[in-house]
Amino acid sequence: METANVDILKTLGSLAGESGIAMFIRNPLALVMVFIACVLIYLAIGRKFEPLLLLPIAFGMLLTNLLGSEVFHEELFAGGHANWKLFGGAVLIDAGDLTETLKATLIVNASGAVMNGVNVFGQITKATGVTGTGLKPIADVIAYMQTNGTETAIILQDAFINSGKVYAANGELIANAGQAISAGLLDYLYLGVKLGIYPCLIFIGVGAGTDFGPLIANPKTLLLGAAAQLGIFMTFMGAKLLGFANAEAGAIGIIGGADGPTAIWLTGKLAPHLLGPIAVAAYSYMALVPVIQPPIMRALTTKKEREIVMEQLRPVSKKEKILFPIVVTILVSLLLPSATALVGCLMLGNLMRECGVVERLSKTVQNELMNIVTIFLGITVGATATASTFLRLQTIEIIVLGVVAFGCGTAGGILLAKLMNKLSGGRINPLIGSAGVSAVPMAARVSQVEGQKARPGNFLLMHAMGPNVAGVIGSAIAAGVLLSMFGG
């Protein structure tokens, strides 16, 4: 009876130690992330800030920060996200059995660069501020992965072993040492982000729902879409000044394109460890376009310029609308192959819309496919926003840079539109330049609203749609340029 009592007490103690409450006590920062997730859920539902994506992003953030749920494993692998070997059962082992020769090859730096032929992540440091028995320094906590068929070692940053279990320095349970780690639900769904599948599928739906007629009718507005990408490259330089690496700065800069799927696609390839902060910043500011843009528009234009009435656009033939996506895909692929995936999917969706022979497919990609992919994309992007990646000075810097990106993009489009207005003899309303950011159709609507405030009855929406859809193409091309420059 006495032995049974001891076993019961041990069992209860073990259950208590492994409960979510105990994990939150060891890692109180996760509670902060749960609170942030709930705030974002409120903004999505109560304030209707981009609810179609912000709601699943916020709920994914909630799931991943409920400690012990094991739905997503972010901390275990180089680059901060799921590695292929996870799906075969990755194993954490004690490094005590490794030879001193192998340990000597583990030369690392904070960015996880490949040094001496060993792909590693983090820095070898000892866990600080942690007490207890059986603690071992980080050099004794090793994970393995396959790289080009060769088994190499990865260091887990700030980890320690206590009673046979591996914890992060903040007290969060990582996994049982010496046991296989099973992939969680969101690990599987995250593959759509890791492989760049979800953003491309969303672009098919965006293309099917977009009318490129205003752009075809007035090709000059393509220049306004290009000018609005100024925000991307200005923000890239700002991120560099703050100390971000080239790839990270490129991923942050793409926020200025005001295109969520493009931001997620590029960040997943260049800087997956920043995916959570960048996605939240991009979609939050997209929802705030009607707040961010008007003050910039009024500051850079005169009342007389805002009152300009533009001529009605010429009709665009069906033949032109069918040829446009085909020609754009070929040209972009020839000039910038790295942008083919995004631009090609965008144009495929548009061709489905305009050709008139696959109406059922066009409706499917605009509705059912778009909705399903949006759910998966949002949840998995939110899952990357853990306390260790989100609650950093970097996150604040990214949020600030996001405002700079939108502001510079808006200003770039307006300033070029002012120049075009001068060259055309006063026939172009500069307000349409702000629509060059690719928040479709919200940015075009803001141009329309501001135009009507200056001159009731002025109708700028169709004129603004030209630079607006040009911005979608422009942001995708800019992402391709950044990927070509800084992609691995």
C-alpha cells in the first residue's frame, strides 16, 4: 500500500510538472503572447482589421503559445522552422558520447552560418539564471539533421537538460532527450509556407478576381505601380542601418509592397525566423491603409491637384485582356525568372477570368480555394509567432519599419504622379499615385474618397485601379529581385 501511495504521488507530481500551468510558470513570456493573440482576435472581430487573415493568424499564435500542445516545433532546427527530418522523427541526444574532435568542429555564429562544413544555429553559451540538479550547458544539447546526405550537428540556443528533459533557457519544455519528436498538426500545414505553395495559390485567386482593364487602357499607370515600390527599397536600407542582415532586410522591406502573400512568400525564403512579426505587421498596416495614406496624400498635393478630373478610359477588348496575362508571364520569366512563380500564378488566375471558357474554375479559385488556403496560411504564419521570436527589440523595429515602408511607397507613387501631371499638362490627378501600393482594391478606394472630398462627384476609382493592379505586379517583381540578390 505504501509503495502504491508513493507511485500515485510520483504520477501526480509528474502530471503537475508537465501541465500547461507549470510550463507557463517556467515561461511567463508565453502568457504575454497569449494576451497579444487575444488582442489580435479582438481587432479582427471587434474592429474588422483584415479579419479574413488576421483571425486565423491570431488563433495560430494562440495555439503555438499554449505550451505543451506540441502542435508546432519552431525552436529545434536551423533557421527557426520545421526541418525535413522532423517528419521522420528527429531525436535529441546527450552530447556526452560525442568525441572531442566533433565538438571542436562546432564553430558557430548568431546568424547560423555554415562554418567549417557544419551547419549550426545559435551560439554555444551556458544557461544563466537557472537552478536545479542535473543541469548541463548548451554544448551538451545536440540535435541532428540531414544536409546533402551528410549528418551534421546543430546547436540549440540557450538550452539545458534537467531530469532527462530538454528545456529552453526561458524554461519552456522543448522535448524529451533521447526520444523521437513527432511532427505536430501545424508542422505539416507549415510545409505550404516553407515550400511557397500557399502564397502562389492565393495569387491565382487574386488574379481571378482582378480586372487589369484599367492598366491596359492606360499603360502609363504601370510606372506609378513601380514608383510605389520605393517603400520596399527605402525600408531595406533602413533595416540595414539597424543592423539586419541582407536577407532579413529584404524580407522586412517587402512590407512596403502592401501585399501580404508576397511578404509571406519572400520571408519564408529569405528569413523564416521573422515570418511572424513581418506577417502581423504587413496585414495590420494593410488594414490601416485608409488611416496611413490620407495624411500623406494631402501633405504632398495641393487642393487644385486633388480637384483634377481625368478623362474616361477607353474600352478594352476581350482579345487584349486575354493576351495581357500571357505576354506579362513570358516577359517577366525572360527578364526575372525568380519572380515567375508569383507573377505566373497571378496571370493564370487572370487568364481564367478573362478567357470565358473555364468559368467554373475561375469561381473556384476566387472562392473555395482562396478561402481554404487563407485558413491554412493564416494559422501556420501565426504559429511562428512564439515568445522567443516575437517578444524582441527586432519586432518593434520591424513594426516601425512597416510604417516607413507604407509611407515611402505612398509618397513615391504620388510624387511620380505629380511629375506625370506636369508633363501631361494637368490631366492626371496625383491622388491616383498613392494606389500604386498593391493593397487591392483598398488603396484605389482611398484615392476615390480623397478625390471626392476635394471635388464632390469626381470619379477616380477606375483610374486608380490601374496603378493599384500594377502595384500587385510590381511587388511580385520586387520580391523576385530581392530573392535573386539575397536568396541562398
